[in-house]
Amino acid sequence: MCDPGGALLGGGVTSVMPFYPLISEMKTLLRTIDAWLDKASEHAKAKGYDVNLLLQSRLAPDMFPLVRQFQSACDHAKFAAARTAGKDPPRHPDTEQTIDEVRARVASVTTYLDGFTAKDFEGADARRVSMPRWEGKSMSGTDYLIEYALPNFFFHLTTAYAILRHNGVDLGKRDYIGRVTMT
Amino acid sequence: MCDPGGALLGGGVTSVMPFYPLISEMKTLLRTIDAWLDKASEHAKAKGYDVNLLLQSRLAPDMFPLVRQFQSACDHAKFAAARTAGKDPPRHPDTEQTIDEVRARVASVTTYLDGFTAKDFEGADARRVSMPRWEGKSMSGTDYLIEYALPNFFFHLTTAYAILRHNGVDLGKRDYIGRVTMT
């Protein structure tokens, strides 16, 4: 019987993870940011403020500002792909200060993600993912994707959305969800 | 060669989706809410306000209040499991008005999710998911999970977190991520 890693019948996390569809979904959602920023610019124009000021807005003084939320969402998607596929990602030094620079960052990361195919993630679960601040510990590719990269990605993306909404930018849930495959 | 549905080698969404690990992760994250609410109660006590007032807090007047964010996160996790497994979920009429009632709602949903095993999701991709307001259209189980249920779940969970943080509740990212599998 073909039941690789107990994917369908076993309990717990499987070794046949569809890394690629989840990475693709992150890419799709990152691509919605351009339209959010269009609406932010419209809002700034209508109200007469510099749209780049939004990038320093926070929901609490000890939370990251909008620009860092965008940078972090980009990073979690980029590293999710790179680390589980065992590749070195391009560096992004977090120097963005304008909306246009945020657009460029998002474009750079989504273009990087365009370079991946499902084949790049063969054996991704067997790959251990670690970071310096994890003090020698590591996660399996699957656990890293599901328990770490995905929740962090969505955390920063949604917080970015929330900051824009809190500032009055006219976004709706559809701007966040983007296109879905419906027939 | 064992390559079910082209899970590893093909492009695009695969038919061998690990529904169960993703449902489990949603359950894990829902279970972190109890600790958030502990911190909310501590904050209310220290500041001398009724903690239940937080449930009506919003980040923008045309966004849902906190209670609805919790209800929606619960619903997206519950329906993700039920619809992809082809089961009828329990009903939750959205009548919560207190923190204790929110705790009970979360407990009810996570207990419901405890009843699922990986085996319940056999053939989940072949199942079509539809809703009345989709006007006759439908999504595959996989697309529904990845493109709809998951982004919506995280959207509401993170917005709930953001509302609490915006009100001064002492949460940190670790309260949101919960436990991760690290060795």
C-alpha cells in the first residue's frame, strides 16, 4: 500500500507536507499588499498627509511599527521557502523607509518565491531548521513551516492590515484574502 | 514509484494534503487564548475596569469587536475540520458576552477538534466545500483549507491579539505562538 509517512492514515505531522502550496499561498497574500498600499496612498492624498508616516504607526508603543510588520511578513515567507528547501535566501537589510521601498521589498521577495517549484521541497521534512537564538535546538522542516513560519507570517501580515485599518485606510477582508480558487 | 497525487514532484496544490496537522495547529493556537484572557483579567483588575468591556473593543468602528474576532477564529477552525472531513459541526449561536463565555466557546471547539484523527480527512481534497453566499460555487477541500479557512482563522486570531495589545494587555509574541516542537 502506498501510504508515505502515514500521511493520510497516521496521527500527527506527516512527512509528506505540501510545502509548495503553503509557500504559494504566502506569496499570493504578499502580492495583495500592493493594493493595500494603493488604498493607503489614496487615504493620505484625501486627508493631506504624507503616506510614508503610516510606516511608523503602531498599535501599541511596545509593538513593531507598520514597516517592520511588512518586513517581517516578507522575511517569514522568504525564510520558510529557503530554509525548508535548503537554499540561501537573498538578503534584505530592513532599510525601507517609504511606501515605494516597501513595494520593492515585497516585489523582491515574491519574485524570489516565484523561483521555487514543488520539486525544490523534496525531502524538506528531513531537513532540520535552526537559528542562532534557538541555542542549538532545531525543528523539522514540517514543524518549522506549520508551527513557526506560518503563524508568524500571518501574525505580521494581519497586524500590518490592522494598523492600516486603525488609521482609517479603507481596506476590507477581501483585500486581505486575495483571490481564491472557486469554480 | 510512490508519488501520490504528485505531492512532491508535481506543481500546484496536491491531493495529499496534511489536513490533520493544520487543523491541529489551529487547535493549539486556540488553546493559547485561555492564557491571553488570564492576562486580560489581570490587566482589568490592576486598572480597575470590568474585563468584559474588552469584548466590545474594536480597532476601527467598521471592524468587528473582540468577541466577534474570537467567535470567528473558533468558527474557521471548526468549519475547516468539519467541512473537509464531511461532518456536521456543533452549533455555536454567537451569544457570548463575557470572558468566561468566550473561554467556554474556545473549550467547546477545541474539544470538538480533539475528536478528529488524520483518518477523518481521507479523501478530503475530493470533497467540494460550498456556502450559501458563494452562489452555487465551491472550492476543493485543499483550496478551501489553504486559501480560505487558514487565512481567515489567522486573521481573526491575530486581530483579537491586536485588540488586547492595543488596550494595554501585557501579551507577547510567545503567548500567540504557543508551544513549538523543538529538540
